[in-house]
Amino acid sequence: MEYTVQKLAHMAGVSARTLRYYDEIGILKPARMNSSGYRIYGQAEVNRLQQILFYRELGVSLESIKDIVTAPSFNETQALREHHVKLLEKREQLDVLISNVEKTIALTEGRIKMMDNEKFKGFKQKLVDDNEANYGKEIREKYGNEIVNKSNQKVKGMSQVQYDEVTKLTTEVIETLHAAFETGDPAGQLAQKAADLHRQWLCYYWDSYTNEAHAGVAQMYVDDPRFTAYYDKQQPGMAEFLRDAVHFYTGIKK
Amino acid sequence: MEYTVQKLAHMAGVSARTLRYYDEIGILKPARMNSSGYRIYGQAEVNRLQQILFYRELGVSLESIKDIVTAPSFNETQALREHHVKLLEKREQLDVLISNVEKTIALTEGRIKMMDNEKFKGFKQKLVDDNEANYGKEIREKYGNEIVNKSNQKVKGMSQVQYDEVTKLTTEVIETLHAAFETGDPAGQLAQKAADLHRQWLCYYWDSYTNEAHAGVAQMYVDDPRFTAYYDKQQPGMAEFLRDAVHFYTGIKK
DNA sequence: TTTACACCTTTACGCAACGTCAATGTAAAT
DNA sequence: ATTTACATTGACGTTGCGTAAAGGTGTAAA
């Protein structure tokens, strides 16, 4: 009928430390202390502990459990429903993680089989990473999930030849952009060539190209400081220049 | 081309504190320090940070990331594969959690609709909890998943009338057992009545009853200290007595 | 030139939920 | 009477940073 810490701990499958901690934070006080200062728990405490452990199993924080078990009129169903939503979100996140890990494994395996070039190592991954981890969210918001997924799909499906092409294209874009920037005219020949190279570059990542989307991305280069930093680190004002060039190229002003 | 903490932090979408922390734990040292002790990062560090963030996104611990990014010949695929397994386990756990929360919500809703009795509150839940969280694993191991699931199913499907019956039965078992214990004879009339009540009680949880299983559970009452504690808290030796009584009742000695 | 202001530095405490000594006192069993 | 098992409080360690605090720089405007 009465239990010391160890006894209760063993019964409930938790540690004695846990019970002392629960005492400390006030979610499970012992029924009384004996003459030597031992914690003595009764039936009521056993029941309460079971409630606590139940909610703990559900992943509820002790802080929230405190509210649940102390407030007598607390709406359990409501709390559970909220927790349910959180769990579902968590699972979704986890699913994304899992599929990303799976994709990465497939990628690295493919890479290894494909070639042994050290320089190549990690770069395709980085491509996926750049697009996905850094800008994935924004792009998803603006252009939807499908485009991003297809983009990543395309990167993963690239052969080394294609990879080399896109790498070359990347430097070409930058170099042409530099030269064009000197002229100062985003509508000029060089700038339009840069815009065209940029379109080609985009087409390595995108499944379908539209002027609209191209112009949108160009605008984002200016709006998003991380993009701006990337382009402007070469030359201040570069991001804006590229945007203007693309806007001329696509015939779309945003 | 070169970045201070803030710059790099902003670019990568992390805090400056994070970068200092990464420096501290040695997974991302700056390229150099300037004359005033400022951290200066270069392109190599940007790349490395991107790798780090990539793995972080995947939920890998910084400790593991350290191994990945510092050891040049570290088998990435192997590491990812292990992480993959962990993630799958996590998702399984999460699925269990989710279904439990769903069941509990259904249960509490049913309870509320069924009646308004305060005393009843939380107890059916506790029944499921007791069986599942505390003894579920052992019972599953010995008698398989199906029996346990069906048991929980039965509890959840119980009406209040049935619940009252099983509650009454519980006290009857205990009381009869007490009286029988006085006689000291596990083969006597009282003890056999207790064993029979115990069988009836079991049948509220089990879908199919067998002498074998009944005898097995009785033995478990002695083997498992948590069960022993439960029965012995009334009277020391009670668990053994009940086991003996049931063994006589079922005609099975283990 | 001074001053404002943004940015840098290190140091160090705080968070959640305990695990894990350490030092010491008590109950129970031999 | 002594061993053994278990009780107590106290305090530090864990992970991945957030968040001051106290003070030194870098640059641009007044």
C-alpha cells in the first residue's frame, strides 16, 4: 500500500532519480515523508504517476503534463487534439527527412559507381543542398512543390557530362555578367547574352521554363539578401543588373 | 570572397552564435583571424558549412557530422545508412504514439458521451495503460501481439456496465483471495473460488481463454516483481498463493 | 575630430529531463 | 555487530545553441 522511491520506480519502470525530479518540479509530491526524510508514496500517487507516464509516452512535455494533472478542469480532449496535430506535423517532417536521406544515399552510391573523381565529390549533393536547404522554401512557396522536386530529380539524374556542362555554364554566366556589367547597359548585347546563358543554366534545374518564372527568380535575386550577397560579392549591384537584364530578356517587369 | 561571422551567418541562414559554437567544437574553424581577432571565413568554409547544414537538416548530431566532415575517408554512405535506420525506428515509434493518441481521443469522447461519472474518468484509460505500457511487452513476448491487441480492443469496447462488473470482480478476487489465504490451502474451496473469479476477470481482457495461458499468467505474478509487489502489498506471499491456487484450478504446473 | 552606431570578441548562465557520481545517513538481514 | 541495500541532498554533465554582459573595433555622419 505504501512505497519508497525504489519500489515505486521499479513498479512503474522509471528511475528513482526521475521520481525525485518529479518531486522537485512539483508534478508528483510523495504522500508524506517518514521520520528519516524518506519519500513515501501511496495509492493516489501511483495513479497520478500512471497518468503522468501516460502523457509522457505521448511525448507531452512535463510542463504541459503539470497543467494537465494539476488543473482539475483542464480539457484533456482539447489538449490531446492539439498534441495530435503536433505529432502529425512531426511525422511529416520525419518523412521528408527520411526521403532526403534515401535520396542522398542513392546519390552518393550513383556518384561512386559513376566515377572516381575527387573534385566531383560532394558537389552534386551541394547542388541539391543549395537549392533545397537554402532556397527550397522560398521557391516552393512561389512556384509550388512540384517544380522543386522535379528540379532535384533532374540534378540527381545528371550524368557527369551534364554536370560538367552546368558547371561550365555557371562560370560562363558569371563571366559574361561581369563583362556586361562593365557596359552598364542591361539591355545591351552582352547583358542579353548573360540572360540567355542564365536561362540555359536554369533549364538544367527546371523541368519547364517560362518567362514569368525566369523573371520571378531574377527579382528574387534582388529581394533575398542571401542571393544578393552571392551575386554582389563579385560586384556590388550585380544582382540588380542581372535582374534588369533578365527583365529585358523576358519582356516582363515585375 | 571573405566573410565575417554575421555575413556568413546571414548567408547561410544561421546565427552568429552557431558559427562561434561550431568553431568552439571544432567542426568549422575560420580560415584566419584578422588583427583584431575577428573570425574571417573563406570559400572553403562556406562549402564546409553547407555540408554541415546539409547533414544537420537530416537530423544527424553534430558529433557525427564532425566525423563525417573531418575524416576524409569516412564512409558517408555507411553513416547515412545507419542514420536512415534510426529515422525509420523513430517513425515507427511516432506511429505508435499517434495511434495511441487517436485511440485515447476516441476513448475519452466515448466516455463523455457514455456518462458523466467523475469516478470513471481516466480509469479505462488507465486499464489500457496498465496492460499496455507496463506489462504489454512481456505479455506480447509470451502470448503474441494478437492477444494483447484484442485485450485492449475489448477494454476500449466496454460499456460502463461491463466496466462496473470488472471493477466489482477485481475487488471480489482480492477479497476472496484474502479469505482463502487465511485457510493456507491453495487447493481448498475458497482458493479455488478465487481462482475461478480470477479466470472470469481475465476473460474480460482476453478473447480466448486457455488453462495454459491462465497458468502462465499466474506464474508470471511470481516471476515479475512488479506483479509480485502488487499482490504482496496486501499480504506477503499472496502472489505465490494465487499462483498455486490457479495451478490447482487449471491442473497445470509450470 | 569626435561621436554615434553597428559589429566584433570572450565569458558564462539557461533550457529539458534526467544520468551519474559523491558524501552521508538509515533499514534490514546475517 | 557488521554487512548489504537503499535512502537523502548536492552538484555537475549532457545537446545545440539563445541570450545577456562587459568590453574592444570599424566606419560613417556631424
